[in-house]
Amino acid sequence: MSPTFDDPTLCLLVGSGRSGTTLATRLLLETAAISGPRLETHFFDVALPFLASVPGPRYSAHDVQRVIEEYARVGALWFQGADFDHRTFLSRLPRKPTLSLVEVFRTLVRSLASRHARALVEKTPSHLWSWPVFVADPSVKFVIIVRDPRAVVEATLRQSWAVDITEAASQWVEEQREASRLVASLGPSRARVFRYKEVVADTTGFRRGVCEFLGIGGQDAERVRAIGPDALFRDFESAWKQDAVGPVDSTRVSIWRERLTPAQISTIDAICKPMMTEYGYPRVGGAPTVSRVKRFRTSIHVGARSARQRHAALRCSGHGETVQAATLAAQYRSVETFWAARAAIGNYRERVATRSMNKDRSQ
């Protein structure tokens, strides 16, 4: 059944930060049949941890009011310049004894959308982790943007909030693993992966592909309208999102080759190797400058953070047995990684001791 203005398809556009999600959102919002919020809502970044102690998938009016009040309280930065009043929003929610987070989120997206349309696209990259909440609602779809990890890490390192290169690369790996789980669980009818290089190489083809995926065809998929930066981000975000509103430049796909050092490229390659192979990104080669010990330690830290996000989403989705299994799997992985890191540390110390003995003998 094709989506209508009264019952639009809800689509979440997700991916790693700095992977081109803002540009992809712009291309979709330029399509006349698609609308959405001008802001990243970050709804589940607040709702899932806040409700982690309350099993889902349905919540009482009191719990919903609590989470919306919390969302309004911590969302001052995200909603800067937006017309959002949590009391008005609560009055727009369906009048039911209990509500799911999907119903609350759908109402939020519709209330923030700039206009009525046959499909609503909401872009918050970190909502990648929220997909278990949507498993039971087949009307919700996901578009996942994947970009070369070296380009993602290079773009991250240029930001004021830049993290360590090892952490940035490890985070990309965790996010691609979660994206693979999403696609495997929801299937191709509800989750579609688009590579950044393909998006910028054929913007018309990307729009057409997403419209087809969302059930939009005919002239609605072909009509395009221009939008300004106000429809994509707030003024203070222009420092890192301004490139998304200019002419689409396909040469930016490989700009990381000019901006990263060979040592940095080798480090990213070493950390991201498994998922790079899965997505067909060729490795440049070379020895990483970051020790294996540090890579393991960072993997433990990032993996634990990812496990907490996954656990919160699973609990709010009402999959109790899945939550337990996921928790055990996360614990097993932490233990497995710990012993691997310990072995690596032992091997490293042994090599240092051997080199020191050889040096003493030579003297």
C-alpha cells in the first residue's frame, strides 16, 4: 500500500556521525513527497536510558509524561530556535491507556515536520541503536548511510569535540556491526544501506532509490524543490555541516588521502579491517603506530558503551529474553576481549624484555 498524507511512512536515516547523513537528508527533503524535522531530535538518546528500568514496549500515561518532561529539560540545546512546548506536545498524543515509544516518536516527528508529505524522514545518526524498539512496527523503515572509515575518522578529527583516533575508528566498527544486525533483523524490505560514494556519484539515483524503498513512485518521486540551510541545521552547527548545502562534490570521497598521514591510515585500517572487508573498502596497508594494547583497551571501552545502548533499546522493546541473551553476550565479549588484551600485553612485555636482553648482550 502506498503511503498517504494522512498515514505517511516513517523513515529513520541513521549512520555514523560525519558519514554524510546531513547531505543525504538534504537530498531527500528536496523531494516534494518527503518532509521531516529540521533538527536531529535525539529522542531515543534521552528516552531509552531514562526508561531503561521500566520494561516496555508499552508505557503508562504517567511514564510518557515523565520521559517527555525529561526530554524537554535536557533538550534545550537540541531545540534551540525550535517551536517545542512539551505540554502542547503531550496534548497531541493519542488518547490511549498506554503508548509505545514508536507512537510517541511518530507524533514528535509529525509535529516537527515542516509540512505534510507522504513520507517523514528523521535524521539522528545515533538512532541507529534504537532499532529494536521498531521491530514490531512494520511500517517504520531505516535508511543507513555508510562511508569509508578513513573519511569518517578524518572528518571527526577536524571537529572541536574530536576524540582519539583509536576511539573514533573503534566507534565506526561498533556502529557498522549494529547496522549489520539491523539489516539482518528487519530485512531488505525495512532496512536499506546506501554508501556515501554512491550517494554523491548519483544524487538523482539516490533519491529515486529511497523513494522506491518508501513506496513513493510516479511524479512525486521526480519533483524536486530547493531548500536552504535553515531546513537542515541551526546556525551554530554550520561550522561542521555547511558543506551539506553546497554543490555536491564527489571528490570529497577520497579527500582523506590528502589529510591523513600514512601512520594514521594504517592505524584506522588495522582497527576497522573486519568491517572494511565486509563493505569492500580496500586497505592501504602499512604498520599501525598505535599499539595492540591500546587498541584492545579502546575496544573494551567502546564495546561496553555500545552494549549499554543496545541493552536499553532491547529492554524498552519488551524483548526480555533477548535482553538477557544480549547482556550475557556482552559480558562474554568483555571477558574474551579482556583475556585477549592481557595476552597481548604479556606478549608485548616479552618482546620488550627480549630486545633489552639482546641489547645488553651486544654491549
